[in-house]
Amino acid sequence: MALESPLTKSGVIPDVLKSAPSPDLNLRVSYENETLKMGANIARQETTMETPTLTINAAGGNDRFNHFTIIMTDPDLFVKNDPTGQVRHWLQTGLTRQSDGSLAATTPAVTPYLPCAPGPGPAHRYVFILCDEGTRQDVAKKAREEFPSKSDTHDLKDRMGFNAQEFIDKYGLTIVGVTFMEVSPTARSLVDNLQLGAQSLYHKVVGT
């Protein structure tokens, strides 16, 4: 229950997850120059531009964990806990643990990593949820069918309206690690945000 306090204090529970998990693993998310601390405020959006590396430790052994799914979601698109749903920033299935504890992808991402680009207003919460896939072997196939991209760019409209808890429940996944960060808007993030919106609008107009 060590994670419950920061997750509840930040509103990640209940905005993103129904309750605090009891993780068997310790998820660490690392960007090039920064390893996230639970609830850290990232002052520079530029820190998050590259896909982060994921590392886990075993708590009492993790031989039973073979394949993982990572979800990165933003529940604060326009307002905190946006009623239109979350933005799916990253959905990668089929991750396997390497000898050094890092997680490596065995298949292309269902939804490629999208850097943080918070718009005007308060900092956005970006939540990383690591799930054990158990014995399921069809998570990637089913997820690709559920979250296609007509334009093959996985633009903002393809990512909106997501609900991480519903996805986890639907696919029978087990949460084994959670962390999150808060990223405040910057001049660059505002520009990136506008570009993402314009790209999405263009694809919607042309029907892709």
C-alpha cells in the first residue's frame, strides 16, 4: 500500500485507477537525463521527448511474470480529469524482462510513444501503468483491432477518449507497477499542442 498515498493525493485514484494496486514489481521510468520519482513535477517538457526506458525489480521473485504491457495515459487533456476521456500516449504490449531488469519490446507498439505536450493551464498528470499479461497471447492483436489509426500516424483523435482502467479490466490484465509525473506547460509544449490539434483536425477533414 506504499503507493496509495501519492496516487490518492494526486487524484490518480480515482481519476485513472479504481484503487491502489499491490505491485509485485518496482516500476522505474527513466528519460535520458532524469529517472522519475513518484509524482515528480517535470519543469521542462523537453525532458520527455524521447521514449523512456522501463526497469523493474522483483519483490520476492518474478519468474511468473513473462510478458508485460505498459500504458501511459493523460487524464487532463483540457481540464483535470477531462470528461471527454484520457489521451493514450503510449501502449506497448509484449514487453519482456532482460537480465538487467530493463523491459524490451518484442513487437511494435500498439500506440507509439507520444511526448508530453500540455496545453495552457495547470500541469498535466502522466500516468505509467505496468501490467502483467498473464497467459494471454492475443493482447497485441486485439488491441490493434480496437485502436487502429486510419492515417497511420496515431494522431490526437486516435488517442483521445481512452480509459486505462476499462482497458485493463477488458483484457484481464494485472497491474504490477504504477508511477506518474506532472508536466507543466512551456512555450514549446504550447506549440506542440497546437500542432497536434491541427494535424488531428486535418486528418478528420480529409477522412483519415
